[in-house]
Amino acid sequence: MSPTGELLAVSERQALEFFALGLRDVSETSVNQEELLYNASVLAHYAQVSTACTVELPAPATLGDVFDQFVADESAPRDSLRMEMAAAQCLLLAGFFEDQMRQRHNIRWYAELGSGFFSQAAVHERSSRKAQVLDAIARRFETWRPRHEQLSRELRDKPYLLTPS
């Protein structure tokens, strides 16, 4: 791999650590660590999934995509994994990408939708520990969403994350 390729390649773990540190910086010290890691994993996952992906489910480009896939399609299953995916996409787009989505979408409505999706995911989740985390994020969706937004703004304000050599 070329030196530039090595510099730009990011592993899943590196992406998770990057977003965990970023969220920790925009959160109070008493933040729940399981919730913080879950939120970081959402950001890390979607940082590595293209909107044009053909191998797995692509990342949504807009909140309209979330609506079409998870609300308008009434024939789709309402299992835990699908509801969690819908919730995570609402959190990503209504939080981290709020500035870009605000002009075309009602952020508050999608935040309520996302919270409801997390609640449904928790109800259908088989693992009690994961169900507790999903339920906690559902209840604190409006605490986490602005943190995602703040992290996004802070990252945009940093012109270079890589230091030139």
C-alpha cells in the first residue's frame, strides 16, 4: 500500500476510537460509557458505509430515505435489528448531519421517530443488556442528538485533522 493509502486507511477500531474521543469531548464527565460507545459505534459504522454501497444496506443520504424505507414501507418487518437500524439512521442524520438536513426535514419529528424506533428495538431485543442500552438511548435521544451535532460542527471547524509533514 502506498504511504498515502496507509495514511488514509482507517480500521473499524480506529474509527470507533476517533468518534468515542470526540463524543467524550462534547459530553459531561458523568456520561454513561455504554451509551457513549454505542453512539460512537453508530458514527464509526456510517463513516465506513457508502450511500452507494451495493454489498450491504447503504447508508441513507437523507432523512427522506429513512422515511421511505422504515415508515412508508408497511410491509417491512418490525424486528429489533431493523428498528435499531432505523433509529441509528435517524440519530446520524438528525444529529451529526442536522445542519445539512434542517432545510428539507423537520428534525424534531425525526428525533421523535428515532427515539420511538430505539424503544421498539429495545422491546424486541433478545439480549437484556443490549435492550437496556437501546432503551436508555431512546429515552435520552434528545440528549445524544445535539452531541452528535456539536461534534460534527467541531470537526468541520478543524481544517486539518492530519498534520502535514
